[in-house]
Amino acid sequence: MKNLLILFLVISTTTLGQTKLDKLLSKWNKRNVPYISVETLALPKTNAILLDARDQSEFDVSHLKNAVRVGYNDFKLKQTILNLPKDKDVKIVVYCSLGIRSETVAHKLMQEGYTNIYNLYGGIFEWKNANFKVVDTLGNPTEKVHTFNKSWSKWLHRGKKVY
């Protein structure tokens, strides 16, 4: 009975948290880029180019391993395209803190003909909340995640908040 109660609490908490995140993303996003879940991205067979749409200061605190920072305010489409493979069907996942800024960057890539573009649902916050690893500028695992500012930090439930 105790195990059943614990399972119910875990499922309801996860579902409630996802519902709140759905509402936040619906408020800010147009949903013109398909999402990929952190669980799917973490699968060994999911081979993708990772683009980080956050500011340099956020990226320097931590990022997904092998991610390339393309920024948001300083995003340069032509420069980014020069550094991508010529194959426009290559899988590309763009992420930011929660998946708001990354949608804009991903959509710009779609408009340039890239056909296999995804927005990471919940961004680096959801990645860390699922207990997946992030790395610092030296490539070392870290618990720190830049939360953009104090009000957005409520969405990060694991790791050490930096802002």
C-alpha cells in the first residue's frame, strides 16, 4: 500500500509539473517547431547536433555536453548555417532555459530549409530536473545551472541555481 501511495504521488507531481510547464510554453510559444523530450534526447541512439540559444553567461555556467552556443539576442543565422552540415535533414535540437528562446532560433533554421529541427521541451531546466548531466566550460560535470533570473529559477528543481 505504501509503495502504491508513493507511486501515485510521483506520477501526480510529475503530471502536475508538466501541466504547468505546458501552460507556460503555450503562453510564450507558437508551437511552430516540434518538441523533443529530454528522455528521448538522452537515448544513446538519438544522435543530434545540439544548439544552445542562451546568453554566453548562461552557457558558461553549464550546458549540455557537446552543445554549440548560438545565442538568442546575438544569434546570427548565416554564421550558424556555415557551421552546420550541408545535409539539411540532419537532426538538430535547439534548447535554452525552458524552450522559449530556442523555439525562435529553431524556427529560423526551419525557414532556411532544415527539416529535422526540434525544440527541447523544458530546455536545460527539464534536462537537469530529469537528473541528466550538464557540463561547465571545461567539460566537467557540474550541478550549477544558470536560471536566467530569480523569477524563472522556480522552474529548476534539481541542481544549484545561479543567476
